[in-house]
Amino acid sequence: MSEAERVGPTEDLAEEQELVGSHTLGDNHRILVEPWQVREVGLSQESLAVSESLFTLSNGHIGARGNLDEGDPSGLPGTYLASFYETRPLPYAEAGYGYPESGQTVVNVTDGKLIRLLVDDEPLDLRYGEIISHERVLDLRRGVLERDLVWRSPADKLVRIRSTRLVSLTRRSLLAINYRVEPVDRPLRVVAQSELVANEHTPSRSDDPRVTAAMKDVLKPVDHHADGLSALLIHRTRASKLQLAAAMDHHIFTPNGHSVEAISHHPNWARVSVSTSLQPGEQLRMVKFVSYGWSSQRSMPALRDQVAAALMSARDAHWEGVLEEQERAYEEFWAGADVELDGPVEIQQAVRFNVFHAYQAGARTERRAIAAKGLTGTGYDGHAFWDTEQFVLPLLTVTAPDAANDALRWRLSTLELAKERASTLRLNGAAFPWRTIRGQECSAYWPAGTAAVHVNADVAVAAARHLWWTQDEDFGRECAQPLLVETARLWMSLGHVGADECFHIDGVTGPDEYTAVCDDNIYTNLMAAQNLRSAAYVARRWPAADVDDAEIESWLDAAGRMSMPYNEDKQVHEQCRGFTDWQEWDFERSARDEEYPLLLHAPYFDLYRKQVIKQADLMLALHWCGEAFTDEEKARAFAYYEPITVRDSSLSACTQAVVAAEVGHLDLAAEYLAEAALMDLKDLEHNARDGLHIASMAGGWLALVAGFGGMRSLPERLLFRPQLPPGWHRLRFAVRPKQCRLTVEITAGSVRYALAGDEPLELTHCSGREREDITLQPGEPISRPWTAVEPLTPRPAQPPGRAPVTL
């Protein structure tokens, strides 16, 4: 066997990996299925942008896409900072009163990942020469991306490159790379060029010339400098006036000495070059530290000094120290966040991968928005939606509560903007934006944006949920109270008591974006009711001078009167008033003509007036407001809405998994879980190139914990309805209620509850449809039998061609 063959995967290992399974992304390009790793074997330029998203590293402040070290080829170059954006004009054919005027778009900031390599003057570019072996591994347990490449140059020179990349959890502003080069079979001259590059060319995201012009060369040079092994670039965005500093420094190790050159004569580019000669068995090792700092207010010298200090501290710790910190931080996270299952290994890998990325998205945001794509790509312009509060924060609240706290305090920081928006809309209280980066509404399409007022209840209820789980008095007084009070005031001015003595909220858009500007959306109404009740609680717990008893009583009265439309003839709740009497969509035609997703093939005018659902809407109400429905009502609703829900949104499958499990369709729940969990690993929606679906990722966790674990938060207690789908033997997860740690382990026919902490915990255990209240003492585990819920209706069908993805 040649040396080139020895440095790649052995035949035995390759066979073992093939037995585990793989996801195919392109020709000669696979993602292997392993419980704690995402291993990419081979390379395909066609799927490069997808793998760049999958291999993104982030800490919530910095996001570094998994671009190749050498930069070329690339699918979508990208390095992002939380809430670092540029403003741009919003295009309107016809504008109107209250329309947002400016959009906000995430900016690809200065790229510090680049390390180009020349081998005997031949540039390393995988489009040329021969790739002997290429493998990248995202180590979920340690939080690092490792790469191993053996490449034969066009001049027949064989070289091995290994790199390890991390974005530090413990050092908010730090990206670090350990880069090693060694000859394989003969001496080589090598030059490594480490670079900072601003205003990289990236594919255009819009055909609108106004947007394209606004987003071209966003970063305006302010200062640049290079000396020795370090370099600095400072820029300012042209319109939003945000100031950015990016700096790099290095440790260089060679066996035979080396020469170094630092260049920064261009304001958008800096380079540190290292040249040396190597014999087989010798190695050039370059450790690269990159630091980022940005501000809308701080001075250029302050930012310069900030990144310099971060680099000095990293150099002092060395690569080994920074790596050890990273491994310890992830070890601590996984100790309270891991979900273990004795079931399909594809699901085990996918759930860990998803939890990893959801955590990365929020770990160090430090009162910045968690975007729908996290910091993995430019999809949705880098905007945050209600996805964060209703899908991501339930996970973070119980596994990384500090991250959830920060996300909610970011909403608090935008409260005055939300109050201004409510005033513009002639409403009281606060109206939070449908989509935003900084806090201003950025949706140019008001039926799906401004009218989707449920976002306000999502924010408020997330704050109430976080308060219950953490029992954090400071959070309750400083954050939950103002968020809940101001959103409660919004509902009182938005809704009204009708002739039927019920409280109605009309002219709104629920989670289903194919049903816009409707009356009494049940999800919106029930979440508003939770909002109002929670506002009454915090207003009495932490009284405010401008809230009196009469206002509190009005909130409780409205919550008690909340309208829940119901079709007596069909014996089913209506997603919105009158929905079940609308014309039915022609699903057979849509399947025949391959019209999915419908939003790309059908006019919204047609979608809005027919029974067709983009994403789970009433199902969300069954999940998050389940106590408002009987078991029979849930079963009938699930049976009615499944055949008209097309899942043109990544947010749908996870909720359908949760409700399918609750009504007893465990096999269907497992199929929906697979779709939610594998959304990005299999690129099911063919758009992972733009970034990952962070909410769907968190939704995979919800499908397990809230679906098969049956976890629900009731007033002052937790409820669990444990079940396992066919073929599974075990599911184990942990949550952190009220400063305790509760472990739930479900095995065939039995569940074990174990509590670590100082205080007992009240919970309700459900077996089938029977309930038992339990007081769980710390250190005294309790086991109970469980039986599966017997479904009250046959397994429902989905629209033609829209059955869930199966393994």
C-alpha cells in the first residue's frame, strides 16, 4: 500500500462506515451516519454550498460557514456577526400608510478563514490536480471542524493538509484554526498565505436593482495595518453606519526555519505569508487566531484595542489552551442537553446535529437576535422571526437558560421600537416585528408580516415560560413583566367583545401563511389568552405604577371570553372563523402538475380563500394550548387538517409529529420526526445552501421531548405522556425545571423519572389517557408503567404526494 493510500480512510473503516449508512449529497460525496459526528467523504462542487451550511461553526456572535480553508472553490462565502447588517430600500409597487420603508440584510463581514497554499509554486485548488482523499468531520461533542486532505498537484507533487477550526464558546470574539502541511513522498517548498478579505464577491440575493446596488461593497474602508504576524482591517457599513474591526495573528512552527511577510497595502485585504521547505515526515504548522468586534457607537480606537486584546489573550493561551476550553464548554453543555435513543442511528445523529446548531445559534448572542438561519447563511436576509420564541427558545430555556435569557432580553431592548410600531398601527402597547434584525419591521408584504400579530403572543408566552422554568426573579421583574404587560395592552386594543359576548381578534394572519387576514385564528386567540393571563400574574407579582386592578381584571375577562370557532356540523374546531366551509383546494391537480411548494406556482389570491394549509396552525394550538381541547377534539382536528396540510414550510413537520404522538399515531409521528430532524442533513427542501433551518432543528428535539416524551407545561407542574414508536427500545432526555435537573428515561412499557436538585417537583404522569399526580423527591427516582394512547380515528392521509419523508 502506498503512502497516499495509507493517509486516507482504510478499506476496513470505509466498509464499517458504509454499514452505518450515509446521506448522498452529490457524485462521490457522502455524509456518513455516526452518532456523534457528521463526516463528509469526498467533495462535490454541485453540493458545496450545502456542506458549507452543514459545517458552519458559530457561537451566536460569530458564524463561520464551512468554506474550504483555501477559499476556492466555494458555494457561498460567508462570515457573519450577530445583528451586523446593512439597511436597504424595500421595494413596493404601491406603498401605503404604515408600510416599512427600509429593510435590513445580514452582511458577509471580513473573511478570516482563508489560508491559501502553494506547493512548489502550484496553488492548491481542488478543481485541478487530483484529490486522493478528502474528509471533513464536524465533531458535535467537541465543537470543532476537522479536515484531512491528500492532494496531488498538476505537477505530480503529493501533499497532505490537515486543519482544525473552531469558533470559541468561551472567547466570544475568537475564530481559531490549526493548519498543518506535510509532504507525502518527496521534499516540497510550500508557502502558506493567511488572509483577511473584506467585500468578497458573493452571489446576488435579489433581482431588484435597488437592492443589488444597496448591497454592493457594503463595507467602507476606515483603517488597515499589518506588522509581523498580525494584520488589522477596520470598516464601516455605508448606510447602517455600523463599525467593524477584524484582526488576525499567528503562531508558526517549522522544523527548518521560515520566512515571513506581512502585507496590508489594500484597505480590503491583508496577508501574512510563511515560506519554508519540508522533507517527508516534517510539518509546517500555522495557528491562526482571528478576532472580531463591532459597534454602532464605539470609536475606531476602542474597536481596534478590543480585537488586539482578544488576540493577545488567545496567543497567551495557545491553540492547546483554546481547544481545551472549547472541549470543556461543550462537555458541560451536553451533560444537560443530550438526547439518547435506542432507535434509528440516523435520528440519533440528526437530533444531536440539530441540538448542536440550535445551541450554536444562541450560545453567545448576548442580547442580539437569533435569526431563522442562525449565522449559517444569508437565507431570509438574516432575519429573526417568531420561530425563535416558539421553536428555538423551548429548547434553549431547558438546556442553555442563559442563552434563552439573552434572546428574550434582546426583545426587551426593542420594546420602545415595538411601542412605536403599535402607535403607527393605531394600537396600544407593543407590536413586535414579523421579521427583523435590529427591531424594526422589515416585511414589505403586510398580509404575512404586519397582520401576523401572533408574534407578540409568541414573545410574551416565551417570556412567561422562561420565568416558570428558571424561577429567575430578576428576569421576571426586569424582562417578563414589561413584555407581558405591553403585549397584553396590544390585544385589548386589537380585539373586541362581540354580540355573542366572546372576545374576537379579527383581520390577522396565523402561522399558516396560506390563510391570511382572517378572523379569530384559534392559535392567535389562545396564545393571546395565555399572554393576558400571564400578564395579570406578573403585574400582580411585580406591580407597576401604570397598571391598576381594573386593567388586570379586563385582561382576565378577555382571556376568559376568547373565541374558539367550531363547526358543529363537522364536529371540528376551525383554524379561523368559517375556514371549514371554504372551497377545498384541488390537491390532485397540484400533485399531478408538480406544483409544490404552492407559493411558487399558485397566486396567493387563490391560496387565501381555499382550504389549503402551508404549515401546522391549529396543530400548534393543540400542542401549546392543549388544555383548551378535549382528547376527542384533538383527534378529530388532527384527522381533519392532516389531508389539507401540504407542509410547504420547514416549521410544520415537527408540530405534526408532536400532535400525531399525542393522538396515538406513533408511526406517523416517527415519520414526521424523521422529516424534521433530517431537514438539512438530507437537504429535503433543496435550500440548505442558503443556511440551515434552525427552528426545524429545534423542532426535532421538540418532536422527541414533547412528542414521544409527551412533555407539557401546565400551571405549576409538568406533565409527561411517555410513549415509544414502533421499533424503538429507549429514549432518554433531561430538562431543567425550577433550577432542578429532571431526567426522563423511557423504555418498553416503563418510564423512570429522576430528579437532581434541592426541592421536590410536582409532575403528572400519563399512561394512555389516564393521569397520575406525582411528587418527585431529589435523589429518589420513581418508575411508572406506560401504555400507548389508543387512536380515536384511523391514521389520516396527507395531500397526494405530500406524505412525510421516511428513512
